[in-house]
Amino acid sequence: MPEMSAANGAAPVRVCMRVNNDYTNDARVRREAETLAAAGYDVSVVADARPDQPQREVLEGVRVHRVRKTSRVPYWSIIGPLLEERADIYHAHDIDSLFPCLAASRLSRRRARVVYDSHELWMAHAADKMHARRRFLRRFEGPMLRLADALVSVSPAIVERIAGRYRFAGLTETLLNTPRAYTDEELAPAWAARDADPIVRIAYVSVFQEGRGAVQLIQALEYLPDDHVVELIGNMPQPEYERKLHEAARPFGDRVVFVGRIPGSEVVPRLAAAKLSAVLIEPISESYRLSAPNKMFESFAAGTPTVASDLPMIARLTREEDAGVICDPADPVDIARAVVEALGRIDELRRNARAAAGRYNWDAERTKLLALYRELGPTGGTR
């Protein structure tokens, strides 16, 4: 049931999100948009166009408008559609979206509120994710943020770092990138397949690029029995890193499986079918070092123990929940050691991971999102 719907003729609060992708497979953005729509807000998303997708559609109560970046005036092809939504609140996902949302807020007849939802620590991100436009935007992140009304990010350390660096005095909230809660009944088929499988599958779900420890995970196979297999699940946007992965995999033949990208709805069941999950972020930037990656929470949901990096948030979660084994993501020998240790305690770690899923899931996080929106404007999604 929605938390609140329009009543007594009150118009629903209009929320317009901007995301710098096609929206369809962005699980975090979809969870946030669908949560607000279910609570009675009128939610739209201005996303990027793709040839194989409709320009306009409604997904789970959220109106999606995909636009092409055609204007010679920077961002106007985005600002125009944002203005058309006549939003009360603009929700900017990541640094690429903050300026157009601020511009739409200032150009609209009403003084719309702006939420900056930073999925990364852009002020200290890995160089490989900072193309020219993002480097330019990063110079103005502070002044832009101070024009916004609320700051949201994916870990408490990142929220604190951004707010402190830019002396942001507005509303702040941490929304962990957690999946929905899964029942034992939903995951039972995957667990049965896992238990019947003679192969020790180590699944790694990621966008495979520099700083993700995937090369070292493959190299760890040299120190593990022949029945251990690494499955890489996700796309590879960097050709040079993809070449490194295939070179590392060549000596191991079919012990390395390149699965490719799968729909978000299949990630948790896929992890549930594996013996272990890898979470091997490397500290190549402060953003990576402070991250609380969604693959950690997806592993909890799946009841699959992790072999995880010794980084602040990742290690803290792993140790507090006792749901995996910590290792050095740059050292194949130490990764192999962690795999052996985790398999030696597999039943206990599985129980702990499922217990952690009861604390870290979207049912818990959604309440924080709705509370933030109540503070931003009229209560209950109406005005």
C-alpha cells in the first residue's frame, strides 16, 4: 500500500529525476523512483535515449522520458525536458545531472527543491572515470551543492566527506545501495543448484574496470584446486582492462567464465547459486576506499559469503556480520587464502550472511528516503 496518496483534491508532489543513463538497468535509481511513486508522489525520470528503447514509457508507476543530447548549447537538450515536468523537486543522480537540475529549478516558475544524489565521491575519484566534462564539473561541485537542498550518498563516510569538504548545511542522508529483501522460498532453487554443483563457483558481479581486483582474482586460481571456477558477471567498458582480464584467464581455460551483463533482477539469484562472492575493490582512489558497494549487500541477500577487500566500509561490514573473509585485493595469494578460509566455515558464514540481509535491505533504506522527502516539502507526497 502507498504510504500516502493524494487526498481531498490535493495534487501530488511532482518529482523529476535525472540520470545519465537509460534508466532501465540502474537498480538504485529505479528503487528510489519506484519507492516515491508507491508513496503517492508523481515521479518522472529524464534519462538518456537508446535506439532500442521507447522515447516514453511507464515502468512501475514511473514516467520515463528518454532524450537525445542534440543541442549545441550545453545541457539544454536535458534542461528543456526537465522544465517540461514542472517538478516540485528535482533529484540529480551523480555530478553529471546536478547542473541541469539546478538550472531547471531556477528557470521554473516555482522554486523547486533539488536533491544531489552522489553515487560516487567525485572530488576524489579514480582517473579512469573522470572524463573531461566530469573534471570540469568537479571544479564546481561545491558551489553547485550549496545551491541544492539535500545531499544523499551511498555510504556514511562519503556523505561526511562531501558535506565537510563543501561546508554543506542542508539536509543529508545515507542511502545504502541495498536490494529488496528475498525470501528463502525465492532463493531455494538457486541454493539447490549450488549444493548439487560439484564446481566451486566464485562469482564476481561488477563493472569490470581498473580498481576492481578481477585480474588478481583470476590469478588466484593458480593457488586453488582445479574444481574452483571464477565467474565474471558484468560489462567491461575499458578495452585495455578487458584485454588484461582475457590475458590473465588464458592459462586457466574454462576455469574462468565471462558471463557478461545480466538483468538486475537476476543478480541475487545468480549469487545464490555460487559458493562464494568476490568484493575486491582496490584503494586506487578515496572514492573506492570509502565505498559501500551494492555487491556486498546483494551477497548478503543471496546468503553467499564474501571474499572481501580490507577497506574501511567493506571490512567493517564483513567483520561485524561475520559473513566473509577479508583479504588484500592486490595479492592473488591472499585472495586464495581467503577463499580456502571461507570454504572452511561455509555453513556458518551463509547463516550470518542471511541474517545480515535482514538488516541491510531496501525495506530499511526506503524509510530514510521517504523521511527525507517529508522534510523537503509537503508531507505524504501531496501539496
